[in-house]
Amino acid sequence: MRNRILTVLGVLAVIGAIMYFLGIRMTKDDLHISAAAEPLLCIAGKLADSGETCASGVPFTNAVLMTVLVDVILIGIAFGIGQRLQAVPRGFQNIIEFLIEFFYDFARGVDKKNVGKFFALPMTILFFFLFGNMLALIPGVGSVGMCRPEAPAAAAEAGAATTTEAAAAPAAPLLVQQFPAYCGKGNLFIPLLRAPAADLNVTFAFALVAVFMVEFWGFQALGLGYLGKFFINPFGKQGAIMTFVGILELFSEIMRIVAFAFRIFGNIFGGEVVLAVMTFLFAYLLPVPFYGLEVFVAFIQAVIFAVLTVVFAGLAVQAHGGDHEDHGHTANEAVAH
């Protein structure tokens, strides 16, 4: 088995080297990686001259298209499995049930009493980012798209023959002109699909929802007493130091939005950059181990987002004081496990 794997890798390396020296490889013009999702079209508006933003209207980006696709897949899976439930799960149903049961057991370890209240949100977050991140690693996603002429000034800087030719260069919608994902000088490549987590708008939206629901559950469980861990009387028994700690606690609650949004965005977008650079260096074998690394990152980042939502929700519904401290130890132990 090992010899077969080595033989296949050796053949791929030879084929890759031949194609590389024949000139079938990425160039610096292919390394256009945008930190923002690119609009495929502008609803009730038009594109800007640069082709990367909307001059007016509402942008419909490749990240939005991927988000819709992931939502359709998840809804289809839910209805498909729901219509064919088996007493002894097999195949895909077994995988889905395993993920749900494993995460539910973890959530029960964090807060057994309230797990039924907040379990649905983190489980949804886990499935969305897990499927979205994994689908983004399928070959063709991110390398199949459309070519648009760049703005004259940008094309001139990129070394186009003339700004007139660059402005008049024909676009090839929904197709890639050359391998791999190359549109030629004076044109801008726009991928049709992009990982939702590689768009800060998506991760920021999920972060806002997660933090808002955590605070909502805190007020629902404790009422106005939930504010007691943020605003502490400096002249009371706990003193001025605990007042300062309460302010820091309030600041940390707000900063959770930033931490949630940038943690998964930075890891997934960074993975896109790494894969693009490795493909640029040698497209036919070198990116393989990095694909394996990105599969692990895609999984673990989805899990971390969901786990932190569970832990923060569990902490929010506990009364401030001794019970809260005990519960904090329980939550930390659950995260450690």
C-alpha cells in the first residue's frame, strides 16, 4: 500500500514538473486575493470602474452565494434525513447523529439544566461553518469564476499594453480563460464561490447574533440582576477593586464580538492565502499537505466558535457569586476535555 501511494505521488510529481516547465503554471497575475468578498452583481445598481465593488445598489457577493448554497444543503439534509429516519442509523444519518449527540453531551457537561434552551444556536453555527469551510476546499471552488476588465488606471499599473485595450478587453462571464484561473493582463478574476468565513461580514454577523443571544439568555435567567457582575458598588463589601473588575468584565463581553468574528475569519482567509501561494510555487503536488492542514483548521474553527458560544451562554445564566464561580470551573473543565 505504501509503495502504491509513493508511486502515485511520484507520477504526479513528474507530470507536474513537465506541465510546470511547459508554462502551464500560475503567474503573479493570478495571485489576486481580496480580503473582501467580490460582488458578482449589484442589485438595483452597477459595478464601480474597478470591478471589485458596487458603485450603487446592493452587492450580491460570492460569499453570499456560497452562504445560500450552504443553507440549501443544510435544509436539504435536515429534510432528507427527517423523512428517512432509521431506528439503527446508517451512512450519512449516522454521521450527523454522531455530531449532534457528541456536541449535546459536551453542552450538558457545561450546563445540564439549561442546555435545552441554548443548544440549537451553537449546533447551527457548528454545522454552518463546518459545511461552509469544507465545501470551500473542494477543487474548483475559488478557481472557477468570471473575468472582468480592470479599471484603466489599475490595468496600466499591472502592465497592460494600453489603457484603451484594457478598458475594452472582453469579459468572459462564468468561465476561466486559461488554466489556472487566469484572465490575462488588464482583467480581474472574480471567483463564483468563496468560503463564507473568509468574508468578515458573515463572521461578524454570526458574532453579533451569538453575543446578543448570550446576553439575552443572561437577562432571561437573572433579570436585571444580570447586570450585577458588571456594575458593582465600590463602597460595598466587594470594594473598588471588584468594581474595576466588573468594568473589565463588561469590556470583555463587548470584545467577544471582535474575537468571535476575527478568529474564524483570520484562520480561513489565511488558509486561502497559504493555498494560493503554495499553488503559485508549484501547483501539482506541493499544496497537498497544506490542504490537509486546512481541513483540520476548517473543522477546529467551526468547533471553537460553537464551543465558546455554549460556554459563554452557560456562564451567563448562572447567578453571580459562589454558584457562578463553581460553574465557571465546570465550564473550564469541559473546554479542557
